[in-house]
Amino acid sequence: MKNNNDTFFVEALDPRHEARALTLEVVCRLLLWMADAPTIEDRGLRASAALYCVRPDLIDGDTLAKIGDVSGRTKQHMHKLVDSFRHDTGFAS
């Protein structure tokens, strides 16, 4: 019989450690996606797109059209940002 000394099979996982690691991965992906915009205004639009997807209540349930109007962008531009957020972060709609 073959013994496996790999710690994966020996050490119990700490759920708090695993949760922190997963949370860190999510926050890092979000921040990297937002920071990838060329200007601070574009970073703000990306933040709005992320909030639209994740917590629309924090932007008072504004539509993409309204966010676009306020920022001087089109609804289509905002929709592309939402699609980019979902693609780059793996966030399902």
C-alpha cells in the first residue's frame, strides 16, 4: 500500500482562512478591473458598473441609461462596461 505524505490529505482546512483568501481574490479582481481604466472618470464609471451588477441598491437602482446620461456616456457604453465587468470577474448576471 502506498502512503501519501501530501499535507492536502493530512491537514484540515480552516474555513476562515479559505474565506479570507477567496474574499481577497474577489476584491483584487474588482480593484484591478476598475484601475485598468485610463482616467479617474472612467474608473468611477467602472465602479458604477460594478455596483450596478453587485449592489444596485447602493446606486439607488439607477439604470444604465441614467448612469450614462449623468456621465455624458451612452447606455450602450455603460452596457459594454457591465459586460466587461461580468466577463473579467466571472460575475454571473
